[in-house]
Amino acid sequence: MKDREIDDILKQAAQAPHDVDPALLDRIAGSIGSTLRPVRPLPPAWLLAGGLVLICGAVAVAGAARLGFAGVRNLSTWERALIFPALGILIWLAAAAWAGETIPGSRRRVSPASLLGVASVVLLGIFAVLFRDYHTDHFVSRGVACLSAGLLHAVPTAIAGWLLLRRGFAVNSVAAGLAAGILAGLAGVAMLELHCANFQALHVMLWHTAVIPIGGALGALLGWRRDSTSG
Amino acid sequence: MSPDGDLETLMVRYQQGDFAAATALVHRLSPRLHRFFVVQFASRGAADDLLQETWLRIHEVRHTYRAGQPVLPWLYAIARHIRVDHYRKASRTSAREASLEELPEAAAPPRPGFARTPDMAELLAPLSESQREVIEMLKIAGMSLEEVARATSSSVGSVKQKAHRAYERLRERLAGGLS
């Protein structure tokens, strides 16, 4: 059987009348009418994404201003030119993904799950190329300190982002939570790159990059919790 | 004005608080939504409930529609959410028996020659849930690949792949039904 024949069968089935009880439609229209008032549409997705990028930048810079800019001061021009533009692009992608997840029917350029993979791999690749010191002095203690600082800065980013997008409606809470967690994690990583002057390759690759998947996982978990407890 | 352009105008007027536009949307879009729920293995009664719930949610989040954007992906994205939420709640409140009662009816083998007088729910019964919804949106609601991708939060490539697999299964099923 050819595709065209299947098309014809489906078309024939689609043309069969499908009536809905008129009383039901009147009831629906009536209930809508009883609470109908003008509403202000959401701003465009790019504007929301721009707002999220600003929040991310503000949290990262404010955090580094409090803890010190030792990291960015000790990076070479080449290292700065590679790390920060890459972070900027990833932050924009994550912001666009999160904003898109809160507007039903948005065009999805990259899924939050793919973005998590891309962000982690890109940063791991950049760090692997730039940092060649493979010593592991105080690996765990310094690592945990960086991871905690990164995650602590992810929290205000996520909260401020949620406030910005609170009028949106996420049809998939897990995906929205994942996108939010990735963006918040990227804000944490940006703060760490501005602040942390420990350029040992394994430290940066593991403890800095880990903020993103952990942030994403926590966001997805919150989204899943919201779904499973709603109603 | 194209039908989609007309829907966009009605949506904008609905956002502005125009009751006539809201009523027109309810009457124009409800049969599509109702069929969407029926095709997804819901009984007519369940589809009625899902339809009401969907309009309630559409009304709550009508501000999330952006003027100039296609209405159908926005609408179907919300309808999908309601359907998933409905089944999640149903399974949580141990309504498992009820859904099992509905399944055999929808998944019943095709009557001989059913392809000549096809019933949509029966026709799409052998497909997976995601394949059914893609075929429903593409072939019944008349949405484009891009619009289906938007409604299902996936890529155009993924929609094409699901449609292709759905056609393969339908081909097997129809060949069996016709023999």
C-alpha cells in the first residue's frame, strides 16, 4: 500500500463529522465569559531570554565582586577570549530554552537535555585545551568549596529567573526545570571563572563544570515534583 | 484572510476581552480538540471532561499566546499537557481499572474492510501514543510539520520520523485488515 493511499484513508476518516454536544460548548463559552477580562500578553521570548541573561550576568559579577576577581585577573587574554564568549553563548541558549519552555507552542531550537550535553562537553573541551596543570592539590576540599559556591550562586539566578517568567506556563515542567537548572548552573560557572584562581585542569574540569549537570538535575527534580504533586 | 490568520485575530480579540471572539474560538476549535482526545484513547465522556479542562486552562493562560504566532501549536501544546496531566492523576488515584476497561475498546482489532469506512480512533489504534498524536495533528488537524514540532516540543526531524514509522505500521495494519 502506498503512502498516498494511506493519506486518502486518513483524509476520509478525518472528514467524518465529529460533533461536540452544543450544550457543552455553550457551557464552556459561558464559564469563560463569566471571568473574561482583557489580559496583557507575555513579552516576546527574546526579551524574556534577554532578561534572563542579564540576571545571570548580574549574579555572576555580584558574586565575584563579593569573593574577588582573582580568576579573571590571572587568566591570559587568550583564555578569557575563549572561556567568556563560550559561556555567553551557552547562557543565551539556556535562557532562550527556558523562556521557550514557558510559552506553549514555542519553536524549540535545542532541547534542554541536548543543551545540558552540549554545555558540559563544550566547557570540558575548552578547559581541557586551556589548562595543562594536572596536579591535584587539595583536590576534594578546594573542589567542594568551588562546587558549593557555584551552586549557591545558581540558587538566586533560578529564583530571579522564575520571578521573571512567573506569568509563563510550562507545558513540560521537567524540561522547564532542566533548562532553568542549566542556566542557573551556568551563572554559577561564570562566577567561578571570574573568581577562582585554581587553574589545575582536573579541578576546573570536574568541580566547575559539575555545577551545570547538578543544577540541571535539581531543576528537573523540582519540575518533576511539581508535576507529581499538582492537582 | 486565511483560516489560521482568522484564528490569530480571534485569539488577539479574546485576549482583549471580546466575548464574541471567545465564543467563536470555543465553537471552532472544540471539535478538533475533542477529536484529539478521542483519538488518544479517551471515551467520549472523558473527552468532554478533557475538553472542558483544556478550555479552563486556555482561559487561565491566554496571555501566553503571542500575536502573530500560529494558534494551533499553542492550543495543542496545552491540550497535550492536559491529557498527560489527566492520565497522571488518573493513575495516581488508582483509576487503573477504568483505563484498562477503555483500552480493549480502542485497541480492538479492525473489522474486516474497516479501511473503507474508517473510524479514526480505530484506524490509529495500533500506533504508539506519540505516533497517534503526530498523525492526528498532521492529517486531521491539518497542521504543518513545523507546527506539530512546536506543539509537541520536538524537532521537525523527529516529527517526520514518527510520521514515517506511523505510516509503516498503518501500512502493515491496513494490509492485514484488507486481506
